Amino acid sequence: MAKITKVAKKRKAPSKFMAPLDVSKDLEVVIGKGPMPRTEVTKKLWAYIKRKKLQDTKNKRNINPDEALAKVFGSKKTIDMFKMTKLVSKHLS
């Protein structure tokens, strides 16, 4: 019978993606107080979009910002969800 040995797991440093970031005042209105990691920002942003029903009904890839979200995006125009992260990253430091 073979002897079972435990392999020590090498501990990795937390990724930059998970590092808590400060949130701007405009973004704070939408998702709450920071600091928080990007993953949490995205999760809370989508919760806000779904709760306020800001996702376009015909094209689910588009978001129709309300007043608070327009301040974050810099425009009241419809935003493609793939461009959203770029616009939100300006509000994280």
C-alpha cells in the first residue's frame, strides 16, 4: 500500500484585481462606500442596474443610465456593457 503524502500548497499573493480600491463620490452614490475590490464593484453595479431596471429590454447588452449612473458614465446616452468597466475604472483609485 502506497503512503499518502500531503503536498504543501504554495501561498500566492492576492492579485491586483482583488485589492481594495477607493470609490469616487459619484460611484459611491450607486454602490455604497468603499474601499472594495473591482469584483465587488462590478457585482454591486449590476445589482443596481437590475434593481432599477436599467438594462435595455430589446438589447440586453445596453444599459440606459439614470441620473446617478449618468454621472459615473459621463453621459446619459445608452452604454454598451463592455464599455461600462472602462468608464467605471475612472472612479476607482
